[in-house]
Amino acid sequence: MGKQMKHLTRDALSLASVALMTALMGSATYAQDLQPLTVRLAFIAGGIDAPFFVAKSKGYFEEEGLDVTIIDGTGSTDTIQAVGNGSVQLGNAGLGALVQAAAQARFDNITAVFGLVQKDPSSIVSLEGSGIDEPKDIEGKRFATEAGNFSDGMIGAFAAVNDIDLDTIELIVTDNYNQALLRGDADFVNVWANPDGDKIAVFNAIEPPMLFADYGVNVLGSSVIVRKDWLSENEEAVRGYLRAITRAHADVIADPDEALDLFMENRPDADREAIGLEIEVMEQYRHTARTERMPLGYVDPEDLVETISLLETYAEIPTGWSTPEMVYTDAYLPEAE
């Protein structure tokens, strides 16, 4: 190799090294510019959470200047506590659960900013041929349930609104309520129509689930919650976060197979078939009748008033403590396109 060629090769390597160093420095600077956010889900990640993983995998959070870490939850109550004590910045928790917790513990420092699941999937599920077609049909039947199922008062609300005499129902208290139904030891259970009812249907055909929301009892479900003092100092971060998940939700609707692939990249131990089913069926719970034509995330004030009223009446929370303005604001929703 001649001297000129050696010089050219050396110069090329030097330029490549400089370019590499510049790229690395640029990436480091970019990463430092992103605002870190930790988000806690309500439960173990499921198909309903697909937009969060799509937004993360497709860089939508980064485009909003955010470095988002998504962690699984163990229930709305724990997520509310985590947001409240500042261990996470944002969380997904039931709006009804927030109303209940705020009233019982007398706090006013957390608000919801985005409704994720607005039609409650809670339902009565029975096996095909059970004869349970209407609410009154559960009278005189055997009800398999866990001990804590009555704590939120909603089975009581369902009974009261539909003139059901709970005293005629035989209670079977067990942690394996679905198995009790499948074994024939119980006539019905109170579970989410999807995906819980779907899981039961894998083993035995079921009657169409009887949704509480279709019979006068709807408590607003999962929502994005944030501590108010943190929100006041990070308004643009919250707006960007909500823009990212709204954009990602549109992608989930447009291409659920891609959404499933991206979900599995983030949660490779999840049951792919079950997550795919959840992505498909859980969309029907994003809106109530009042918000069906409204943008994703918008919560109708009347739905919130009804949720508070149901909880005050049947979950025995202090009356008059929670107001719609205390627990929800639509001020940070993305502008409709």
C-alpha cells in the first residue's frame, strides 16, 4: 500500500472516529434532555395498556421530551398510594377508586387527567344453560365470590337498582370462584366480562355477560392520575404524555397486530394469545354512552356525578367530600384534530 493510500485510509478512519464520537455525544446529550417519568399501571400489564407500550416503542414519548419507564401495578389502591407518596409521577387507577380513597382518607392532592376505561366491565357471568338472563334471575342462585368483593359496594348497588333480594342468594366465599363455577359448585360469578369471562369461556360456554353498566350501575374505571402539586410544575410534560398515548391509541386501532408485537417486545413473558384478545375486546370499554363521540380521555361530568353518587350510596363513603372538580380535570387533554 502506497504512502498516499495509507494517509487516505488513516484520514478516513479519523473522520469515522470523529463522526462516531459526535453521534455518541449527541445521543448522550439527547438522553440527558429527556425528562424521566415513571408510570405505574393499575395491574399487571394487559391488552388495555397497549397504547403505552406502542408510544414507548415507537418513540412517541421521546418526541415529547420524555423518558418513560412503565412498571406493573398490584391494584388501583396501591397505584394511588404510589402517586400520592411521590414514588411514581403518573399512574393508572380507577377513577371510582380514586373517589373512594380520597373520601375515606380525606385527601385532595391527586387528580385524574385522562379517562382510559369509562364503561365498567364488571358483570355477572354464568355458564350456558344457567337460566340467568336478567338481573332478577340470580335470586335463589349460588354466588361464588372472594371475601373482599363486597367492599366496593357495587354488587349491592346492582342488586338495589335492579330490585334483587340478596338474602335469597347462597354465598360461596372462595379465592377460586371461577373454578367453582366451572365445577358446577356455583351458578354465577361477578367478574369482568372481558377478559375474565373470555377465560372462563375457554373451558365452558357461557351466557352473554350481564354488564352492570347496562343495568344502571357504572363506576368510571382506569384513568391517568397525577399528584396536583407535581402537575402544577410539570404541565407540559403531562400534556406531552397524553398526546403520546392518544397518538399511540390511534395506532392500536389501525394495526392491532403491530400493537401486539410491540407489547410483547416490552413484556415477553406475557401470554401472547390472551393479550391479543384483550387488545381486541377491551376497546368497547373506552367510552360511555355520553362520551362515545368525544375524544379519547374525555370524562363526562354526569358520568362522574353518577360514580360519586353510587359510591356514596352503596360503598358508604363520606357524603359530599368528593366533587367532580376535585378528582378530574380535562384541562390537559390533547386538542382534537
